[in-house]
Amino acid sequence: MPIRRLAPSVVNQIAAGEVVERPASVVKEVLENAFDAGARRVDIEITGGGRDFIRIADDGAGIPADELALAVEAHATSKIESVADLEKVSTMGFRGEALASIASVSRFALESRTQNSDEAWRIEVTDGVIGSPAPTAGPPGTRVEVRNLFHTVPARRRFLKSETAESARIAEVVRLLALARPTIGFRLVSNGRCLLDLPATDDPRRRIVGVLGEELDGRLIEVRGEIGSPADGTLTSVWGLVGLPETARPTAKNQRFILNGRAITDRSLSHALKEGFRGLVEPGRHPVGVCYLEMNPARVDVNVHPAKTEVRFREARPLHGLVRHAVQEALQEADLVRNLTLKTKGDPSADESMASGRATIAHRMPPPGSGSGVGGASPSSPFSTSSSSWFREEREVARSRTASGVNLDRIREAIGDVPMPNAAPRQPITSAAEVLPTLVGSDAVLQVHQSFLVTQDAEGLVIIDQHALHERVMFEKLHDRCAAGPLESQRQLVPIVFDADPASIAALESLAPLLVRLGIDATAAGPRGVAIHGFPTLLLTRRVDPGPFLSELLERAAQGEIDRDDHEAALADVLDVMSCKAAVKAGDRLGEREIAELLAMRDRIDREGSCPHGRPTHLRIPIAELERRFGRSPA
């Protein structure tokens, strides 16, 4: 077949394959044109899920009659003039493809009236043929009508989903764009039924709650931050609202990012948001949040894909850090403790509370010495490497202090040196009933099933997961130690060698700087082996097997579960694993001294309400709930 030029109608239909994927794409492109025209209100009407009919009306600036025909031609736009303009695009549209692509695969009509005109003008496009503009009646603004979408491309029409599914996609696009422009009112009607009605507002908080759901009202936290300087054009700022950890969802669908008024999708920003919640949300769930970013348009390329939802940042890492730190700082200002309501059959409110595990922003546990907690130990020193006394350094710091007005040295003389779990006791252990009520004032602490610690605070009964709490303590300790320098490493007399596939060996090379910080000295041993020459002393003390540990770590990195390009994020991932391996386990019997000093650390660690994986370290049963269950009236 000889080379030939394609007809303009064929070129437009090819372009339409990228720009117009489905009815929702039509709505997105036309709405973005309305934004550029300065619209304050947009009305969308669809039938048949958008396949049969789409009508979008705005009250923007309008298009002059003599430019209507040009508006539906390919590569005709009022947004840019030269290549230089592509380097600093600040409008939603700029490619000049949308209307021409839509018109090539539908029966298309464009009607518009400028603010200073006395009449509206209408132009129609049928099978790629552009008609002549004709006067008509209509208010200022622009109306776009699309009928029989993809009637010229039957194969594309057959691949569309059901009417309900396509309507849902359109509604999702409208919600997303409504978040980007809260000052614009939106109304979506499908088959005569109103699906969305979002009035214009100057308060983005109202729009966020209106889009994400009223159930999030009162459960969102404000985040803000900025980096760079306006003097050199590098100023970048972020503002937004993120949901409490309990609002996390199974997917990232409720994460929205708005860059300079443009709704975008970016894996790096999603990762940054999730990293901000590290330790508060389980790995398999995703936090809810809407982040508005403002930056110099010259520092981002929006001309990556015709759909204009993907962008490329000139410097992505500082932006990742900005979002992550802004979220972390906002969450650190609140103590998130989950109140547990006991389920009662036939009690809908109790069922709902139990199912949601709703967290409340509450005060931290009372500080040591207040009579409502265990105190006296400071976690400022690193953990001891002695397997028979894992809190020895904590006790040395606390030796000169008192807790709840009681001399701890005298108590230690009474209870003796309590060994680690699984170690032979050197002397009898005084019962918790005798010692702990004195140690904590009026609060006894009980270990239940060698897994949970039960105590109380001013608000009710507190049940603590000993593994989760110690895991959080270990994570904070390891993080601080890594920030100060590489972890202490113990050399192996004989290298530990294990089999590894090529992908794991490649991961070993890319993670080499990180492994040095962690005190792990490992090298490739042939084409399918890894040799460990040094391993962190702390993990060896906690009886962590070096071979399986590093093998699992490299395998996760090879599968992409650890970000090898961002060493700080990778460090947090690895510390998650290390703290879990090193922490006491469910089933380990703890002595009173270990219990007391572990609990004392809760008020001195960051985010003691959750372990690094997001599971709660403790739950509270409010005293009012206990009184209700026992049929007592509150005092």
C-alpha cells in the first residue's frame, strides 16, 4: 500500500481515541474549557449514560460568532501561541484537540453568546462536516451538545460499560473537577434525575465534605506547608484536608490532588500521602485526603498526555517531602485513640461504632506522676543489648527518679531483677497484685493471656497489645538511632550465606547505602547467593535470624514493595520489619518491671496509638460504656 496523507476526519478520529475514551472524557474536556472561560456555574445533563446525549451549559465569557467554526477545528486554541508557552501552561486546555475530536465521533453542536452580544450563535458538525453559524436564542455563555457518541466508531461504542456504570464515571469526573474549582457551582442531571448539586462556595472545606461525603464532617484534619522562595520562583505550597486514620479505605480512590487548579493523578504524591500516615494506617488501606498544590507553572510539564491528568515535575522529590511532612505534622498534633464500644444485639449505634473502630482526638494518657499512668523511665537511651535485661538502660536513667511519689529503687529491691521471656528466673517474682498497685498509685496492670495488658486511665479501661506497643517503641528507637548514625553492627566469624535470585541481588546493590545505615554488611556471593558479614547487634540480641531477615527484605525490594529510589521511604519500610522482628511477641510472659517500664514509654514516643503497621496499640472502653453494660447509672 503506498504512503498517503490521511483525511482530516480520520486524523481527528485517531486523536479522539486518546482524548475521548468514553462519555466521561467528553464531560471533562468541556468542563475544563468552561473553567478557562471564567464560568461561575455549570449544568450537565446526560441520557443513556452519556452515550445518547450530553449537554453542558456554562455562564462563561462565550465565543464570538466568527470564531465558532475555528473552535471545532483541530489544533485551534486561544490558550497558547508559541512553543515557549508550553513551558508555563496555566490554563486547563491548550492543545486545541478536544472539540474537534469530540465532533468527529458524534453529532455535535456548539452554541455560544458573549457577554456583550445581543444574540447567541449556533454551529453544528455532522460526520466531520462543519456547518455555518446561525443565530439563535440563548443566555450569555456556551452550550455544548453531543448526541450519539461514537456512532461513527461502532467498535468503540460496543466497549462502553452499562448506562449505570458510565453515568457513575461521569459523576466521578464532575466530583473531581468540583474539588478543583470550589468557587464554581455544579449540577448533574441523568435521565431527568439530579445526581449532583454542589453550590459555589468560597470555603474549600465545604466543597471537600460535599464531595467526599457528609460522614467525614468533623473527621478531617487540616494540613499545610511550603518550601522554596518566591524570589527565585521555587515557592511551592500545599493545603488540604486529610481524614482521621479510621476513615482509611481499601483503595486510593478518595485521594485527590489539585495542582494549580488542575486535577491530576500522580503516584509519587499518593505515596507521600500514605507515608505521612505511616504507622497509623494498615499497609493494605489508603488514607482519605484532598491536597491543593500551588507552584510555578514553569516547574511542571502538563503536556505529557492528551488527557492532561498526568504531569511531570522538574523536581519531584522535594514535593514528595513537602506533602509527607505536612501530613505528618498535622497528625502529630492530635492523639488518636480508638474508643471501643461493646456490641449489643439490636443496638445500631453500638454496631456502627464497633464496625468503624472510630477514633477520637483526645488528650494523651496522663503523664507519669499524675496517678493515672505508669511513669519513671525515660526512653532517651537506646535499648540495652543484654538479652536478660532489655530495659536496663531505661532503668538506669530512671534510678534517681520517683513515680507517683514512690521510690522505685525500693520497689526494685522487692521484686528483684526480672529476666527476659523464656529465660530462667533468678528469684521469685512478686505478684502484680502486691506490687503494681503501689507502683502506679491506684491503677493495677494485669497481663492477660500473655498478650494484652489491662490498666485504666481517667476515661475508662485501657487494653494494650504488648507486641504492638513494643513494636512502636522499637520503631521510634531505631529511627532515632539511624538518624544519629549507622546502627551498631556485629561481625560474623563465618559469613552467613543464603540463596537469592538475580532480582534480589540487584536489589542488594541498589539498597547498599541503606543497608550500611542499618548495620548490615552483605555482598553478592556468586550469581545466586548473598553473604552476610555483619548484622545489627540489636537484632541479634533479639534472636532475629540474619539469613531469613535479609532474604525477605531483598525479596520485598525486588517486588517493588520497598521504594529503592527514595532511601528515606525505604528506611521507614525496613524499620517496620526490624521493629516487628525485634519486638516482644504475643505469648511472651512479661514481668512487672518490664510491663511498668514499657507502659512508661507510651508518653515519650511518637504516635503511641498505633504500631508501625497501623494496628492499634491500645483500645479504651469508656467508663460510661461499662456502667451501661452493668446496668448502672453514671455517678
